[in-house]
Amino acid sequence: MKRTLLILTLLFSAALSAQDLEQPNPKKIGLVLSGGGAKGFAHIGVLKVIDSLGIKVDYIAGTSMGAIVGSLYASGYSGKQLDSIFNSVNFDNVINDIIPRSSRTLYERDNTEKYAIVLPFDRFKLKLPSSLSRGQNVFNLLSKLTLHVSEIHDFDKLPIPFFCVATNVETGNAVILDSGNLALSVTASGAFPTLFQPVEIDGALLIDGGVINNYPIEELRAKGIDIIIGVDVQDGLATRKDMTSAPDVLLQINNFRTIKDMIPKREKTDIYINPDIKGFTVIDFSQGRKIIESGAKAALDKLDELETLTKYGSGVISEKMDLRSKDSIRINSINIKGNDRYTKAYIMGKLKLKGNETVDYDLFDRGVNNLIATNNFNSFIYAFKRSKGEEGYDLEANLKESKISTFIKFGLHYDDVYKSAALLNLTKKRLLFKNDFASLDIILGDNVRYNFEYLIDKGFYWSIGIRSRYNQFQKSINAELFLDDSQIAGTGINKIDVKLRDQTNQFYIQTLFRKDFAISLGAEHKRLNVKSETITIADQTGDFVFENTDYFSVFGSLKLDTYDNPYYPSSGLYFSGYFHTYLLASGFNTNFTEFSIAKAEAGYAFSVSNRLSFNFKTSGGFKVGEDNTQSLNFALGGYGNKFINNFIPFLGYDYISLIGDSYVKGYVGMDYKLFQKHHLTLEANIANVDNNIFETGEWFTLPDYRGYALGYGIESFLGPIQVKYSYAPELKESTWYFNLGFWF
């Protein structure tokens, strides 16, 4: 019996020993991902190979772009899903904090879409912005992608444990971020100096971890990791041929330290993967596909070494579900901190949230954009926390209000009417109230002008505004705008060279209707002065005066504008309708009788591909009442935006060529994007213009006037640079249009 027990014991021990030989003690596998901007796309290619081999990663460490990719992989995304995500993101918009145009109110668009340079102005001193971008869009994107793990504050409890590195900008020390708000931590790790503003976490001001530690291998090893896979996408040293500018030299100097630091770190890496990315820069996000492929190729070059890891690792391979499928979110309560100057009602109005509702996530993003677009806040940091006892989340938000309330702005422009112009603007927020702003444009050049606007913004309530504008130009125009048929026949003059001066002052109230339509009601004073040297009268010296009248009117308007771009729209709707009733006139126009003018314009833009888009527009207008005030009739011709009075652009004809008290117009434009920010356009417009065309039925006949144009345009920081060649079949003549910069 004893012998039998001894034999069984020996056999059992042998079996255990054999099992140990077959299954060696598991070793922990770590993954370290370096920073490198767009070159960090190569990390995705490596992860796709790791996934295909079934390697179980136990811990991930990353810096900057390595932190962004690493955090998402640690959250449960597969390499293949990351490939899909990053190829669908417009990184130009994310990095530059481009806010969709639809997120700005109408007056915010008017007050921002004409300046090339905006500088803070504080205590009578110009300042440079602390960064080119707030980093808000980066945070928004990461918050959405990590929503499913938003309740995890200890990064060791993520599907794959994770940490990232940032730099304390005040002390120069490296900071390990392994707990807290995951999206905010990763945003801090990637806050490249001067490009993104620093991120505050627990009282520390943090910037890109790559400044101090771009490859945190020692910190990863300290987590008890046995085998480390390292992916290095940092720059190497450039040759003298590659250093052709001052930034190139500064980048080379910065790379001295990181390359020196990598020598011992490379030796400590068990499997070192160094993708060939010499032809790419840190901002080559448009080359993401090629960079990802270079990462996959570099990983496949290490295939033999990687295959040996399939038997190690105690981590789990995620189910790799599509974690982005959640397109709506239930928000129960909303807690906002940091708002001293602005009420919670104002903030909630911009966010378009009220709590206890399920909202589309895209609408939530749009609400955040609405808030940031006011420029009243430097950042809006938020987190979604699981609600206790009910389904959904509580929104915890922390605002950082902007201390700068004064800005100086600059712009340049040239067109065929106002000629060359330089724009200087002074904008002051919180001038009299917390939610008001005042803006003054001084336009210097061939035709001195000004624009002033003051608005007390009350959102969905009635806002109160004041506008004052002065315009002037000198140009040869159609005499029909100021002379009747008998005067033209008597003088034989068809065109006259005039000096036009227009000062318009408005007081108005405005509100929003169904969130998108802006309704305005107001009163207007207009002083119109028109003189000419073309016509002379015996016994009269000086210029001949056509107009020198003060007009008093009331008006109403309805406007909708969801175009994604005011100059090259590829999506959206547009509608504007105006009704003016002129009640009184004093001065030159002694024969004045009351009249009204109504006009409307509607447009629809859509894309048929990433490069090709179309824009259809129709417009019309008419006068009600006696036609004894011709100077405010409709005048079609030329190309441009922000025309005054009832001047309407019409391709193929010179400015202010087609005159009448009523008109209809149709327009279609085709825009082909040759490459980034370069546009080839083909346009056509038709119109009927005359007196009383809606009474005679002429508005519904074949068009009397046609015009076609072929154009080329470039979107620059000054605004669009456009040249157009147009042709009018009725005239059998061609006209060139040229403009530089935003219209103002």
C-alpha cells in the first residue's frame, strides 16, 4: 500500500513538472509609444500587426501622439478600428480648433469672417496669443471616443492598464498621468508648446510630455513589465541639405536631446520598431494612410521576434466591439463650475441643453462649439459620470473664462469697386454688460469707410443692437439709377461717373426662431449723397448732385444661414428676406412719397464627392409704391459680397449695370477642389430686371440677361484670392473680376 502511494505521488509530481515545462511562467508584455505628431499614425500600423498575431499586451505607456493612440487601444479599440477612426477625422479642423460655421451666431460670423489677424489687447499693449489652438476639439474628440470608460479614473483598471507622460511647464519636471480624466490627461500629454495651450490638472500647468520624456520605457519597466515592445517615430538628425530655414535649425537643436536620450532607451527595448518615416513631418496628417502602412511594414520586419510573444502576456484581447456606435447620450443633471461673469442660463442656452434628456452626441458637440465660438471662454472641460440609480450620465463641467476682453484685428482687401483697403478693428467685449460687445472697423485705402456695431446678446430672448456704417466709392455706372427715360433721351448719357456716399444707422432688436432663424425688427436712418462731374449745368459750379437726402424707414428681416463656407459652400441652406418701408425723407428729395421694398434670396449647396460641389440660388425683389426715388432701386452687376443698399451681384456685367424697381435672378455654381484650398469654379446666372415685372408678367418669361464665369480661387489666411473671367452673350463682351481677401 505504501509502495502504491509512493508511486502515485511520484507520477503526480512528474505530471506537474511536465506541465510546468509545457507552460512556462507567463511574462508581462509592455508597449511604449513615442510622440511624433502625424508620424504617430505609424503606431496604428504596428497595433494592427500585434492584433493579427494575437499578442496580449499587459501595459501601455505613451507620450503625445503615442498617448492618444495608446489610450484608445487601452480603452478597447482594435488596431483596425483605430485605422478607421483616424482616417475619418479631419485633423486640420481638430488641431486648428476649427469651429463649424453653423456654431456661430449670425453677428459672430459677420464679426469674424473678415479678419486675417486677431491679437489680444490688454492695458494698452498688444499681446500674442498663448497658442494657435485651445485644444478644445482634441479634448472633444477624445471625450467622445472614451465615453465607454469615462467612469474609470484609475487607468490601471482600463481594459489594458495605461499611463502617459506630460511636462510641468513651470518646473520642467515630467509628470506621470495614470488616473483622473482620461481624455484630459491625454490632451495634456499632447499639448505641443505654442500649438496648443497648456492644460491645467490638479493645479499643475501641463504641456507635451515629449519636451522631457518622449519614450517612457523606464517608467513602464517599473510597472513590473518583463518584455517591452517599443515603437519610435521621433525625428532623426537632419543633414545640411534638409536645413533650409530657421525653424529647421530650431527643430534640429531640439532633436539633439531626444536622440541622445534614445541611445540607452533603445538598448533597453526588447523589440525595437522604428518605422521609416523620413519623408513625413509632424503635421502630415493628410498622409495618414501611407504612415500607417509604414508602421505595419516596420512591425512585419520584426515578425519573428513578435511571434515569440504569443505564448506570453496575461492581458486580455478585447472583444473589439464598435465602441463608437453610441450616437446619443442620456444627460440627467448638469453641474457647471467656473462661471463668474456668465450665468448658467446663458451657458445652457449656448449648449442648447436643459438636462433630463437624451441628446444626439453630434448635437452635444455642436453645443460645445456654440459655447466656445463666443470666445468668452478659454476652455470647457467636462466629464460624464454614471448617474446613481438611473440610466445615463451626469455632466460635470468646468469653465475657464477668458480674461481678455479687448482685441485688435487686421484685414486686407482689394476688389473692383472699393479698390485697395486695409482694415483695422477694435473689438471690446463686456463693455457695459456681461454679454455685450462693441466693434469698430476703420477701413483705410482708396475709399475710406467705417463700420460700428454694438449688441447686447440675450440669445433666444430679444437682443438689442445698434449699427452704423459709412461707405463711399467712385465709379462709372448706369445712368438709369438716377435719371428717368426722358432725361436720358434729352442728354444722351447712358453712363455717368458718380461719387456715392452712404451713411446708414440702425437700431434693432433680434431673436432666434426655432434655433436657426434670426428675426430682426428695427428703424433706420440713411443719408445718401451722390454727385457727378459728368453732367454740368449752365450757371452752376461744382459737381452735379443726384442725391443728398436723409431717409427714415422701418424694417424687418428673417435670415437662415447654414452654409459651411461663405465663399465656397459645399453643404447647407441659405435664406434671407427683407422688407423696408421708407416713411420720410428730408433734404434733396422734395417729391418723396412713402414706398416699400421687399427682397429675398434662397440657396442650397451640396456635394457629390469630396472634390465636387454645387450651389443653387434664386432671388428676387420688388418695390411697392410710387417710383419717384430711383436711387434705391435694384442695380445688378459685378461680383462680390456685402454689397450696400439694393446692389445685387450679377456675373457677366459690370457693377450697377442692370436697373429696375423689380428683378428675379437664378444662379448655379459648380466648385471643383483641385487640391487643398484650391478651387476651380464654373458659374452661370440669369435674370430679368425692369420696372413692374411682377405686374407685367415679365418675371416669368425667358431671361433677358445671362452671364457665365470661369474662375480660380485660393483660400489664404487673408481670405479668398479669386480671379474670374465672365462673358455676357447679350453684350458679346467679357469682363474680368479680381478680389483679394475677406470682403468687408
